[in-house]
Amino acid sequence: MTTFAADRSRRTTETDRWLAGLLGAEPGVALVAVGGYGRKELLPGSDLDVLLLHDGREGIAKIADRIWYPVWDSGARLDHAVRTVPQARRVARNDLKVALGLLNARHVAGDPDLTTRLREGALEDWRGNARTRLAELKELHEERTRMHGELAFLLEPDLKESRGGQRDVHAIQAIAAAWVAPAPGPRVRAAYEQILDARHVLHEVTGRHMDRLVLEEQDEVARTLGLLDGDALLRQLAGAGRTVAYAVDHAFRQAERAGGRRGLGVRMRRGKPERRPLADGVVEQDGEVVLARAAAPASDPVLML
């Protein structure tokens, strides 16, 4: 665990303890962390993404005020909601970003049964409607790429939103939650930690909620991370971004193969994926270069290259 990861863990633990104290002992109520807070990734400038779950009891507004006002008074950025479990699931069915946040729901305080019901229900809904949800997720991924470019090739990348950034690892995790592809492997997790640490330090050195690594901050962020300068930092992030970008492409291709070629937009011909010739013995299928059926790599050693 890096120094910065330990700091995030400590900040999360302290925040959990604080919010649990604000809630107190209330039957039929649970405080749930979602999003980055749910993943225990509280950075110096992070929002607190919190859901107050209840079983329909009266007086929930007063309980909510007892929690929200001290958080606002502290200066923390708060993204909050008050819902029953059925309400939370209903909102998630109509809002992809809410659904993604609930995939990381984590119990903080109160009635753990409410949190368990929410987590199990959110996962059931996600898996039951996986074809539509993953198609939406891919559209969101492509929109982010158009808006924010590719982390590996930018002088001032957005560490969270650029292609190859944190959001793409969250996308891999969401695909894995639908049981159509594996969770991020060791290389992707290591790349994610590098990007997350850089974003953590960016918040720290600027004193602001900031995700775009602007030129004037790069040398200071690099030195805090123990790197020589901003160029060294960009090289490290470029490698991490390429690792993540390849992994998210692979995850989407696995999702397409597993159950939704039509839903995820893969070209089809007579009910089968289209195979497009590229060269002698080589075709393109599902966005990948593969050997043709008649290819004979044993007799053509150059073919694999």
C-alpha cells in the first residue's frame, strides 16, 4: 500500500466514524457510501457520496438534516439522497450513473439489512438487464473519449474522465459485475493506483477538487510522488493509461461475445459476427485481428507476427 493509499484509507475510516456518530442509533435507517466514497477512495478534494436509506419511517427528513448540515458546515462537498430501497432501485433503473454508483454501495452505519437488500437488489437489476446497461455503458465510454481524449497522448490529461483513466477501470468493474468478463487484473489495478495517486496529489498540491493535470502543476505533483519531473510523470501515466485503455476495450469485446453482439453494436452477417479479410490468413472479427479459419501458422512462421 502506498503512502497515499494509506491516507485514503485513514480518511475513509475517520469519515465513516464521524457520519456514524451523526446518525446515532436509529431503527429502520442505514447510511450507505456510494461512488468513490463507497470504494474507500476519499481524496483530499473528493465529494462525499452518501445515501440515507430508510424503511418508510416517519421523521426521516429530520434525521437527514441532522447529518447533512454538519457536513455542509465542515466545508465538505456532499452528494446526497434519501430513499427507500425500492426507490433507490427505481432511480438506478432509469439513471446509468446512479446504477454504477450503487455497484459500489458500502454500509457505513445503521441497519445493515437495508444496505444488504440494496446491494443485492442493485446487482440483480444490473445483471438482469445487462445487455441494455452495458450498451449504455459503452456509449458513455465513447462519449467520454470524444470529450476528454486519451490519457496516454495528452499533455494535460483528465485523470478521471480521459480514455484510459479511472472511469474506464470502473467500467471494467461494472462489466465484471454483470458476470460477462473478469474483474481488473493485477496490471490494471497497479495502473489504476498510479493514476489515483497522481489525482490524490493533484488535489493535495492545489488544495482543490481538480482532475485535469495542468502543465503548471505537473512538476510539483511529480516531486511529491517521488518522480524527477513532469515529463517523468507523464511517461508513467501514459503507460498506465495504455494498460487501462487496452483492458477496457478487451472487457467490452468479451461482453459483446458473451451475450449481446446486436445490443453492443457489433457488425453481424446472417446472425453471425462479420469476419473482414485484412491480409493473407488474417481477418478482423469483433474489433480484433485474428487468424483466418484456413490459416496455417505452423507452415508460415511470419504469420503470427
